[in-house]
Amino acid sequence: MSLNDNTTDGEVRRVRIREVGPRDGFQNEPETIATPDKIRLINALGRAGFDRIEVASFVRPDVIPQLSDGVEVLRGIDVPEDTARMVLVPNSRGLDNALAVRELFEEVALFVSASQTHNQRNINRSVEETMADVKEMGGRIVAEELTFCAVIATSFGCPYEGKVSMDRVLGLAEDFAAVGATEIGFGDTTGMANPAYAARFFRTALERLPGVEVTAHFHNTRGQGLANAYAALEAGCTSFESSFGELGGCPVPAGSTGNIATEDLVSMFHEMGVRTGLDLDQVIVAARQAQAVLGRKLTSHSIVAGPVLWPPDRR
């Protein structure tokens, strides 16, 4: 079965969800999260059944101090053997540092913004400079027999430039695929997507990227995150990213909320009869633990309401 087939076993549908809270979520927290707490939370996520977790980023410590303990976290976590650990790499130097501890992870993500302005402000490089580096880095990742994943930020709109052409986004995706990326994630970085466009986008992406795992990554800035995920699912997408507790987000625009909450996404899918392979109760436990560690109320609905008690578990 293709990873993007929407049905299997008759009427039963299945999706894959990567948990990105330990990287994409934690990096936006203003208070330093202690390394033992990070390890404990990631271990809790591992018990929920995730087969993919984004754990760390090899960025400069002075740029994102919150993630400066990435190697220590990777060494300290105890997740199931079949759980793929992902790291995010911003440039060749970051890849050098990552490959020095290559045994600690299985997946590497490279990223670019579809918008020139966002890419320049995010990593101080043009899109063209970033993609030139991607070609060399992609070859190294493939040579190491690691899973090469790509992330395209501002795929559904840029807070500086406004609308971003679908053709531009998918052209970048095709460039990633040409240098070995087997998964490409499309990020709604500031929550500018809507369900109608998300449906058109993922139908087109699946047509233009045969053999590539197409992943949806939505934010809930304007309250449309789950609706967008549903639209992507109906368009044929079966690979998603989300963050427990709705952690994460983007500093622009002001007041942006985080990624769609993993526990809310899983709850929706289970109620629809879509199988995730995840233990929703354990995802909620992990999110509530994160809430306790951070010492503030998190914004997911399932933390408060808990899972729907019927029908039976649909993992």
C-alpha cells in the first residue's frame, strides 16, 4: 500500500502521525525546560505508540538555546526500537554536527521557506542559497542511509508576502525529491490555510509527487487546523505532523498559537474510524505532563475534555 492511499482493509483508513512537540514545540517556550523533563516527556510519547518523533535540532545554541541539549536528550531517551527519531538540520555545519552522532537518530529533515522574505528572516539566506546547500546535504544524508525528509515552510501563505504560489511550493518539493527526499512536509507556518485550499493543494501535491510521502503540517492560529487536516485526509493525504498540547507556533504574527494538538488530531481521526496506531489516553497523559512541566494551561481541547468514551478504541 502507498503511504498516501486513503483506504486499506476495505473501509478502514489509516494515517501516520509524527509527533513534533519535542523540537518544534519546545523551541518556542520562553522558559528553559530541564533536560530530564524533556527526556521524561519524550519517553511518555514513546509509550503512546508513535513510530516517528522529532526529537532535536542541530542549530547554533546561541540561536535557539532551548535546543542546545539535543545530543544529551537523544542519548537519554528510551523509546521503542521501532520509533524513528528525527533531527532537524539548518545547514551543512549542522549536518556535520549531527553526523558526528549519527547512531542516535534515523531521520534527518532539511527545510526551506517558500517565501523569500520568511526564509531570509528565518535563516538569513535566500531560497536559492538554501536549495543549493540542500543538493549537497541531501547526497550526504542518502549516503549515510538515513531517511531524508524535507520541510517547506510558509507553504500556504507568508506573513510578510501574503499568498504563496502553489506552483512555487510544489516546484521546491520536486527539487527536494530530485536530490533524494522520500518525504516532503508542507508547513502552514502561521495558520493561513483554509480547508478548500488545503484540499486542492494536497490533491495536486499527490499527483505531482508520485512515490513521495506527502505530509501535512498545520497550525491552529485561526482555529482551522483540524478542518484543514480533515480536508487533506479527504484529498488523499495520510501523513501528518502535530504537537502534543498544541505546543509550538511561529513568533509572527503576534499571538500565533501552536501546531494542531496531537491529542485533538488523534481524537478526531479515531472518532471517524481512521486508525492511527496510537493510544489516545497515553497521548493525553503526555500532554498533561507537559502542562505540569511548563506550569501553565495548554490550549488543546482533549487535555480538558479527555477522550470520547465511545465507541471502543480504534487504534
